[in-house]
Amino acid sequence: MNDKLKIGITCYPSLGGSGVVATELGKLLAEKGHEVHFIANSIPFRLGGTFQKNIFYHEVEVNDYYVFRYPPYDLSLATKMAQVAQMKNLDVLHVHYAVPHAVCAYLAKEMVGDHLKVVTTLHGTDITVLAQDESLKDLIRLAINKSDAVTAVSKDLIRETIDALEITRPIDLTYNFVDKRVYYPRDAAALRRDFAQPHEKIMMHISNFRPVKRVGDVLDIFDRVQQKVPAKLLFVGEGPDLPKIRCKIESLGLQDKVFFLGKQDQIAEVISMADVLLLPSEKESFGLVALEAMACGVPTIGSQAGGVPELVVHGSTGYLAEIGNTEAMADYAVELLSDEAMAERFREACLTRARTVFCDELITRQYEEIYYRVLGREVPDLKPISV
């Protein structure tokens, strides 16, 4: 009996943690011999433009029939899911986000038949934001309850899902992960010279620069730190709060100490420049950027928000403080940046934790086991990913 699966994956294909994880998972599954079909309105950016064995992309084209005031993307997606499932004889649709993807997968299953199984992964926004909207609660609850399996990326997100939607069904914990062949400490000495002198430390913040990221707090932390430790601050990413941040930089007189790098694809090389990552967010269901930093040996100083405490071990792989407590975060940063021996201990702890608890092979196998479970099949002796 062929133990390889045919898996459809739907995610938001643009920049974002859920799209990154979904795409990387698909690539790892394909390496293990499974047939992976991405179904989305554009090619996930992490797929790249080169041919990859066992990976296929199916574009969702939206019907712009004149009677529709707004193009019905959800219906087009559900129809495409059903078409691909029938044409390719898919075993599983693995969708990332309850709305609209899990709802669409449920409709596709109704069209195709119960042999098609739906696995839904919750990443955060569908629960922390959308599920707070009373007009969407019942729809999200339906999507979750009609899925054959539901996973979430942190214990905190599982708790919030149960509380917000009164969910009683089991939810599997499947942490986010990074590919250890991509995320590892790089020699960034040449890059560092473009921004900092040898005696200066580099602090970094990576995000979509939205209010929930509290980027103003990043500046407050850095301002306190640079008064005690020679340092520079690098901002990576783009978003709506950037204009306000630029004004605040000027008001603090930090123009010569803060640099904007914009969006970056080769993020492991960029992160490797940093001595510490700042993540003072108000909400983080997981905090993928902190894991990316951890895998590159860079500790995180941030807030005790959402799933971050499940990722960052306080006093070992970073430091955490209450949301908005920039003074404590700055003090932690000064302590870490001033002690080379401590910094090396944190670095080694980061690498160990990233390669064990959040190992790509471990998490990929967890997803495989969930697929076989919902299909009612015995889990085969799953081979490791080739390196």
C-alpha cells in the first residue's frame, strides 16, 4: 500500500507568519515524497520560481460577473478546492486560518464527499481579532467544528479559542518551526560593518509595523539602552506605523543610530547581524520572528504576550516583561549586551532550543500523524527529511 499522501494546502500567500509556515511545511512534506498542491490566488512567496518535485500550484481565479458587487473570492476558492480535490484525488485539505479558508474547505468537502478530510490550523488573527466580532463568531465556530482536525500554534491560542468560541472539540498543539538548513547563524561581520562599529551592539525589530507590535516601545527601549551601551537599531519590514516611528526618531534625536532595511527575503542573514531581537508586542499567538532569531542564535527581549512565553525561556533564551514595561526590557537588554559570557550562554541555549523543541522534522511528523489519523490509516514508519 502506498503510504504517500496527496495534500492540498491553502494559506495567505503573501508575507506573514502563517503563509511562511504553511509554505515551508508543504516543501518539507514534498521532500518526504508526499504530493502537495497549493491552492491560492497567487504563488506563495516562499515557493520561489524554480521547479520543485512533488509541488504543484493551482491559481484561484475570481468570477467578476457583473451582478456581484464584490468579487466572490470565497466561492471561487471553494470551487477550486473541490476541482483540485477531484482532479488530483486529494486525501487532505490543510487550510491555514478558519476564515475564510476552513469555511471554503468545508464547502469543498460537501461537494466532493466525506472521503476528503479537512485539517485547519489556527494561527491567531482568526481568533484574537475576527472571533471577537459577534457577526463572525458563528461562522468561525462552524469552520472549526466541521474540520476533521484542528491545530493551533500555541497553548495560549488553544485556550483563547476555547474561551472565545466555547469550543469543546480537541485541538492539537503544533508549534511553528523553521527549517534548520535555512535558519542558522551566518557570518554577518561584513554586513554589520555597514551599520555599526566593532564596539557597538546591534538591536533589531522585525514586523509589519502595525499598532499591535508597539513599535514605539521598541524606540523607548533602544533609547534607554543606547545611553548605557553603544548600540544601533535596525528596523526590518514595512507597515502603517512607520511614519509615526520616523517622527519619534527625530524627536528623540536618534536619526544617526536607527536604520530602516525594509522588507527582506534572506532574513537569516539579516537576523545574524543582531545581538538581540526586540519584540514588545501587545499580542503574539506565537511569535515566529523570535523563533527565526533563536535559530540564528539571537535572544529575544519582549513582552509576556500570548504564546511568546512558550517560545522564549525567560533568563535562558531571552527576557520577558509585562506589556508596556519598556524600562524592564531596557534593563534586561543592558544586562545581556554588557556581559559577553552571558550573551554566549544565551546564544547556545537559543540554538539548542530551536533545534529540539521547534525542530522542523518533529513538527512535520506531527502534521503527518494528524493526516493519517483523520484518514483512519495506520501511521507508517515515516522517513526523515533528507539533508
